[in-house]
Amino acid sequence: MYDRHGQALDLLERALHLMDEEGRPLVAARIAAAIDDLLRDPKVREQHPN
């Protein structure tokens, strides 16, 4: 069973894939970039170590 972070990442991956299939790759790219920024933010990483 996945932890909450794993479940959230799986759901985000599916959502990004669906947006891309529906012809909204720019929206998917912006969301992916925002997630990447959050994962790189040291404050977020301290609060949610993985």
C-alpha cells in the first residue's frame, strides 16, 4: 500500500496524462513545473521529508 505522498503523486501523474491527452499540454506542463518547484523548495522538503 502506498503512503499518502505516493498516492498523491500517482493521482497527479494520471491527471497530467489526461490533460495532455485532452490537448491541454501547456496546463499539464505548468502544473508539473509547479510541483517540481515545490519538491525543490527546502522549506517544503523539511516539512515533508520523503
